[in-house]
Amino acid sequence: MLLGRNTVVSVGVFLFGLALLWLLVEKLGVPAVPATGVSFLVSHTIHYVFGRTWIFRGTERRVATGYILFLLNSLVGLAITLSLFALLVSGGMHYLFARVLVSVFAGLALFVLNALLNFRSL
């Protein structure tokens, strides 16, 4: 059940993040790598709200403590995302396709980290 709820939230938030990435790059002229970092952090903050209220509801951790742990976990995901993204884009891959591909690896790593360390639900 956790994985199903996480999948629903992750897909929705990822699509929002992808749209934000496109907006930053195509309409605001932000370079792709920094724009990926911004869209990652914004979308993961939204993901935390849904994680706390729907995916891992009933967690006993305080909101502020949970959010700090979530952000620390997200730094791991951000490092994975930016590293692989920069590698793929520098190799000539389109930034949106690279972001989709990278999300598979970073998303799984973040789910496991948050489930084990933050929400203690695995």
C-alpha cells in the first residue's frame, strides 16, 4: 500500500517538477543543471507534504524534524540527480529525457531513505 500511494504522489509531483524544469529552461532561460536543482527541491518539498499526510500518515515524528530529515535525504537524491543529469546532458542527451531517466534511480533511493530513516515504515 505504501508503494502504491508513493507511486501516485511521486508521479504527480514528478510531472509538476518536469513542467517547472521546462518553464525555467525554456521560458526563463535558466541553464538546465541549476534549473534541475531548483525544480527538484521545489517538487520534493511538495512531496514531503503528501508523504507526511497521505503516504506515511500516522508518523510520530514532529513536522519540523521530519522536514529537516527529509531535506537531508533529498540532498542524497539531489546529488544523484545532478550528477547523472549533468553527465547525460553533457553527453548530448536532451535535458527533459535525461531528467526522466535520472528520476528512476534518484526516486527509488529517496523512497527507501525516507521510509527507513524518516518515516520508519519499512
